[in-house]
Amino acid sequence: MKYFVVIILGAAIIAAQEIIRRIKKRKQEDENVIYMDEKKSRNININPKILWLVIGIFLVVIILGSSFYTVDQTEFAVLTTFGKPSDEIIESGLKFKLPYPIQKVHKLSKETFSLTIGYKEVGDQTIVNEYESKMITGDENIILADLEVQWKIVDPVAFLYNTSDPRTILYNAASSSLRTVIGSSTVDEALTDGRTKIINDIRENLVELANMYGLGISIINVNLQDVDLPTAEVDAAFKAVTDAREERITKINEAEKYRNEKINQVEGEIAAILSKAEGERITLIEKAKGDVAQFNAIYSEYKNNPDITRHRLTVQALELAFKDAQLIIVDDSGGTVKYLPIDNMVRKGGN
């Protein structure tokens, strides 16, 4: 805009000087020529004051036109006065400013930008750049890693004035973060199950660098797009290793499922055994309570008639002690031993 205003002003001044020069030249010619028609002579004469007034009005219109500007809702606007930026971010709408070079407006988009390393999307085509994506891992293997960084401007003053080229600095910081993290990781981690940690480390490193440089941006997302090996044979070998690891994980999951099923079965059996034991425990407790009640009843009767109970217990003890013995009554008062086999007589039904 400033170049347009300068061109308009320069053209207006040159045009005014040329018109004045021609008017002066025409006056000199009129002094040497006698016109028959005075009206024609009056039409040729132009007042320089009127001409300067017209030029002034024209310049004022141009200056006022450059003093109004609009800010869209999708834009940031920073107003500078003699090159010094204002601390406030201008809201959207129609705004007024002093003409250039007193004040100037810088507009920045609020959209989310995408930065890529290792490839570039041009229309529907993807252009691969192996020079950017080729790097060495921590175990001294060469891989090709493509990175996408999504970012947006959050501090337009810092983005405009803290650095001379924030986009280039962001690209270099993203490339440095990618190579630093890949350089401290193994090729297996980069190709298989370590990618999530690598992406998180790249993001943390990049955010730290962006804040250190004061770029005035926010890192929205970091995506590690493709990680491949530079040769087809090595790539095929690593893919075979990856398939084997995935199959190993599948087998582990199946074994874990079988283990859980068996554990559930055993836990069910344990619950059944515990339930049965609990039932037996309750049965024994109830039986013991019955025995205690019976003993208490016998004991109360014993207290009433201790001799009868003592005699009964003596008989029961003798029955228990001599349940398999033969009963014989012996009489040795005479010279001949006499005995009476009671058991044989009982078994034979004798009297």
C-alpha cells in the first residue's frame, strides 16, 4: 500500500509541474500573438491556484482512502506507529489509522498452518524429499521419517518482531527435534511400538524450542507420518519382524484369555467348596449345640439322682470295656471248680 501511495504522489507532482510549465509557455506565446477572438484567449488561460487546489483535493482523497482498513474475523491486525507496534490486538471490523508513513497495519491469519518435513503437497501431488527425511537412529541405522507439524499464531507481535523469519526458524526447530529424538531411539522403536513415545518427545522438544525463540506460535499437533527403511530388502525384513511381533502379541492375548477363563473356573470351584464347607460347619455347630443340650439335660438329672447316674455310667463303661468278653461264673468254694457259661446259655436261649 505504501508503494502505491508513493507512486500516486510522485505522478501527481510530476503532472502538476508539467501543467504549470505548459501554462507558462502558453502565456509567453500569447504575449507575442494578437488574437482576433478575445474569448478564445480567455479560455486558454488557466489559473494555477485552481490547479493546485484540484491536485490537493485529489491527494487528500487518496490519503483518506488509505487511512481506512478492515480486519476480518479470521485475521490478527497489529498497528504500528513510526515502526513501533501497539500492545493491543485490533479487533475485527472497519478501522481508521493515520496515513502512511505515520501508521501501518500488519495482518496475520488465525488459521492453522501445516509444516511438513520429508515431503511437500502441491495440489493433488505429493513430492518426496529424501534429503530432509533421511536420518540415523541411535543404533546406527538409516531410516526415512516424514513429519507434519500443525501450528497457529497466538502472539502476532512476537511473531512479527521477535525474529526476522519465524517460519524458517520453526522449520529448523522441527527438523532438529525430529533428528534429535530419532537419533536417541532405536530403529525398532521408530518402526514398531515406540512411535507414540517418539511423537510425544518431538512435540515436547519443539514446544520448548518455540518458546525459547519467542516465535509467538502454538504447536497444535505433531504427526510422524511414514517411517521406512531406505532399501526394499531391509524394509521387507523389518516388516516380517513386525508381523512376527504382532503375532506374538496375538498369542499372548489368547493365552491371557485362556488364563482368565481357567482362573474364573477355579474361582467358581473354590466358591463351591467354601459354600459346602460353610454348610458343614453350620451342621456341626448345630449338632454340637444339640449335644450340649443333651449333656445339660443329663447333668441336671445327675444332680437330682447322682447314685443312679453313677450306676448307669458304671454299667455303660463295663459294657463298653467288656463288649467282646465271655461271662463265666466261677465257684471255687469246694474241691472242684464250678463255672457257669452265661454267654453260651444266652446264645442258646437257656434259662
